[in-house]
Amino acid sequence: MTNTKISRMPNPAEFVPELNDISAALFRATGNRSVPRTTMSLVHLRAGQIAGNTYLTILNTGFLRKAGETEERITAVSSWQDAPYFTDAERSALALVEATLQPAAHGEERVSDELYAEVARHYDEKALATLTIAIGQINFFIALAVIGKPQPVNSLADEQWD
């Protein structure tokens, strides 16, 4: 008999219902439209790729497809540095999430002053704060995704937990 169960744990919100409030608050905080939703999804997709997490990669790919993004842009997120499909603002956001999630060279800051200045060139103070919260948001969900291993879904409305 084959076990079709994918998730390692049941929905954590069943045991910690406050999780729904935290999740909703994070979505409200990042949904203030100061940063385009597409940019947020690109950043979250790149974070899922860096974490090596199928759930987050499929989920954010689905969000981008539903938003009408091209397959070229979606596919090129993993190699955005040399892809011709991204704006300078999107590139700075992708560089920021990479710097935040990946270890820095010994003795170096993850987010250099130069990178911060580049991101700030494209985003005003509210947008930069929102982008920072969005990176924290995906970090929060990375822990749930890699530990709990929810089922890969294209929509948050789909059943994610066994």
C-alpha cells in the first residue's frame, strides 16, 4: 500500500490558532500596495528557490501565473542576474532577498550599504519597509514549509496540510 501523505504535520493553526492572526497581519502589512504584488511574488519565489522548498516555489509560481506573468520571467527568477526580463527595481528587490537569506562572505555584511542604497533608489521609505516585512514574512513561512512540509499547491485556498 502506498502512503500518499506528503505533509509531515497537520495544519499548525489547528494547535496554535493565533497563527491565522499572524498570517493575516503579515498579508495586511505587505498588501499596502507600496510595492507591486508581482515584485512581492518574485521575491517570495526567489526565497522559496533559495530555501530549496517545493511548496513555496510552486505556490509563488502559481501566484505569478495568475497575475499574468510570462513563463520567461517566472523561469528566469532563479537566474535573474543575467536575465533581461526584470526592471532595475525588481533586480534590487531580488538582490535584497538573496543577501538576506544567504550567508555573507566571512567578515562581510549580508546587506551592504551599497545594496541598501540601490534598493532605496527604487523604493520610498514605506515601500522599503514593506519589502523588508515581505522578506521577513517569507522567512516566517520558510520555517513552516521546510519543517511541516505542506503539500505543494497553486492557491492558498487549496488543502495544504494532511
